[in-house]
Amino acid sequence: MARRLREVLSHFAEVRPARFAIAVFAALVLLFAILLSLPISTADGRMPRPVDALFTAVSVICVTGLSTVDMATYWSTFGHTVILIGVQIGAIGVLTLASILGLAISRRLGLRQRLLAASDANPLRMHKGVSEGQAVHLNDVGRLLVTVALSLLVIEVACAVLLLPRILAEGTAFGEALWESFYFSTMAFTNTGFTPTDAGITPYARDPWFLSVLMVGVFLGAVGFPVIHSLLRGWRHPHRWSVHIKLTLTATILLFVIGGVIFLGLEWDNPATFGELDTGQRIFQPFFLSMMTRSGGFSTIDPNQLGGSSLLVADMLMFIGGGSASTAGGIKVTTLAVLFLAAAAEARGHQAMEAFNRRIPGDVLRLAVSVVLWGATTVAVASIIILQISGASLDRVLFDVISAFATSGLSTGLTAQLPDSGQLVLAATMFMGRVGTVTLAAALAASSSPRLFTKPEERPIVG
């Protein structure tokens, strides 16, 4: 019976790898929802509400950071351990995880699964299966999986070591400080944003060292495993980096700087956020906010106190998110970069998009547009439903919905105030955002067959 089940799963993983990945991800959500539903998972020993357990499980596996309960005080030590394990699994990513499980089931990494893992590193070339110019080639998939595990271990331990002295200086006992430092570092690298104590990061809200370590952890998690993998192999030779690596790093750094400058200007005189801080903090804090809106989830201020313009900027940064195959969510920075490259090519009258002396195929643009439209549609539908359910203002609803879709974790406080139906809508939005538009598109298109004919061409008027 076990052998037959393994054969069925192996066949499913090889024939429908994207759907297998989604099934694995959904199964993980269900498993962790069951674990969090146990009385031992809560601090008071009572069974949590099913909606709270399910929402937390989705938030954990999707490494989002939104919650319907006080995460620090509601869950027991066992519950926090489950949460910590869950975010580590979620950080690996649905596609990479599916490849690992498929390898364990079939005892081999077949071509389709190698393509699947490579597509997580190269989502914009997934349907072609072409290795030329990709950030990670098919024969690098095994090393990529090793890089994922080593990245999780090395970066989280390094960040924990850097955070430990500062937590000890706060007067925390060594054992508790060790736990908190590892918890913070894990939540930073996985871009989740949960905190182990009720005070959260409030004791360190004006500490540049502590916040900078969190920013570094978030940045490394958000650039993506393919970037880390390639940099480890060729950091001394930037001229050999692929277009994906260069686009990801360039777009990530530009968005971080631009976002920080905009927040600095918009919130400079806002006494509820940065207006009453000293000059150094007034300059530093907007850049911390810029990094966290990209998917980090930590916050030294109440997002509800941001001005309307700043909330809109935060919405845009969250929707963009981080790099492909990273712990961050959103439509991904490379998707945005491709759209700008297409606009630049069109403005110059060029036939093809170009970046760093490389030509980018036109099919990449079609997929980028599909990703943006699918993401925008998901956000729009969820926002309309929650507006109808809650009656809250559009700016608060849009902020929390985009935070859910982009797995950012920041909230105006609306998420915890929503009725069960609204929280279930947000849970579905988190799942859609983390599984990824490319994965969903691949799952739906997996059974499509090529057409042996083309129809007559005709150009509609655009613009």
C-alpha cells in the first residue's frame, strides 16, 4: 500500500509538478492548523478558535506576519516552537519544498522537477525551460537546494549572534535572550515579522544596531536564494552575474533608497511618527520603514498613524515586494523592472528590451504583465469584499489586503478587528500571494497542448 501511494505521488509530482507544489503547500497549512488547534499550543491551555488557528497557520506557512491574536502572549512555548518551524518551512518556498519532497518520494530528481526548482529561481523563463541566461541552470538545482538550507542556517545564526549582546544588555536572562535573538533573526530572514515578547521591538525602537541587523536579515531574505547562490559562487566577478542578479540587486537597492527618501519627506513633520525624533532618528527611521514595507513586517511606529500619502507609498512598496524565489512576497522586483524596461524600449522605438548589454525576450514581458494583472485582480477583489464586510475606510482596507497578498505583515490594526468572514478572505489572499501567480498560472496551464495553427493577425488600437 505504501509503495503504491509513493508511486502515485511520484507520478503526480513528475507529471504535474506545479499542482503538486500547491497541494503540498495546502497540506502544510492544514497540518499546522491542526497543530495550533491543540490545547497545548495556547498559553491558557484552551483550544483556539478554528479561524484563529487556520489564519495563524496560513500566516506562518506563507511567512506573512499578520495575526488575529496577540502572537507573543496567546501561544505557549509549544505553539511558538510550531510557529518557528512553520516559518522556516515556508521560507524555503513552495516550489523548492515541493522539489525536495518529490526527490524524497521518487528517490530521484527528474527533469520536470529540475525544471520546477529552476523555475522558482527563474520564474520569468519557466514555461520555456530554457537555461541560457538564467540565474540558476538546471545542473545547479541540487546546489541551489543546499544553498537554501545553508542560507537559513548561517544567516539566521549570524544575525542571532549579533542581536544577542543587545538583548542581554536589556537585562534579559541568557537563556531567554538566546531564544529571543534566534526568534528575531528567524523572523527577519524569513520576512515574517512576528516577535517573541509582548513588547515586540519597542525596547529597541531607537537602537540603530538592533534595527540595522534586522534590516540586513530582511534584505538577505528578500533578494532571493538564487541571488545568494550566485553571489556565493561569483561575488568577485560582478561582470559575470546574470541579468536576473543585476536586475534584482539594482531594483531592490533603488526601491529601498527611493522609499526611504519619500517617507523622510512625507513624515518629517508628522509628530505621530517621526516628527518629534532627533535628526539622526528622523533620517534613519524612514529607511527602516522602507525596508520593512518590502516584506519585513517589523515596525517601530503604528502604521495607522502614517499620513494618507505615506500609506499609499507603503502600499506600492508592499505590492512590489522582493526578489524571485525569496522569503518576500509581492509581484517581485524583476517583474517591475521588466515593465520599466519595456516602457523604455517603447519610448526609444526599440524592437526588444535590453538590460546590462543583454536582450530580454518578449515572452518575458507577457508573463510580467500577467503577474501584475493577476496580483492587482486578487487585491481588488479581496478589497471589495472586505470593504463590504467591514465598512472600514479604503486606505486601511487596501493597506491590510496588500500586506496580506504581498506577505508583508504590516497592519493598521484592521486584521484583528475583522469578523471571521473577513479574516478568511485575508487568509485566502495570503495563500494566493505566497503560492505565487506564476505557480498558479503554471498549474492551470500544465495540461494545455500546443496549437498547430495560427489565426490571421490584426492589431487593435491601444492607448
